[in-house]
Amino acid sequence: MASPAGWVEPAQAPEFDEHTAVLSGTLLVHHDSGTVEVRAGQSVTVPAGLRVRYETPEGAEYVAVCLPAFGMDIVHREGA
């Protein structure tokens, strides 16, 4: 995924685990207890059911692997 600077995704509480490796830039993962900053060369795992919101204030390139596979019917994005 190539995400531009200033991108903000709606909050979601997916039914899948999401493993994300950041290749360049910074990905912010906001959750009810705070924010995790994930920089190039780092990764983060978000477990199924956790309410999160992703943001790339400076832009980022990253790879996300969802298990089971991503689906619009199981991502549960707010406002969608």
C-alpha cells in the first residue's frame, strides 16, 4: 500500500488479525488505549476485534497481511 501524507482511515473493528510491515514513512495506529507509531523497518500486529484507526501524517509505504483475508463485510468500518 502506498498511502499519501495526511491520509486517515475511518475507525474499524475487523474480524481478522492484521499484520503490517512499514517499508517507508510512518504509520500511526490509534486505538482506545493510545497510539502506536510504526516506522520504516518496524511492524505491528492488530488482533481481531480491536477498534483501530490508521493514519499516515507524512505518507508511508507498507504491506498489510490480514488473516483471514480482508473483506468489506468483516472490516466493520465506522461510517461506511
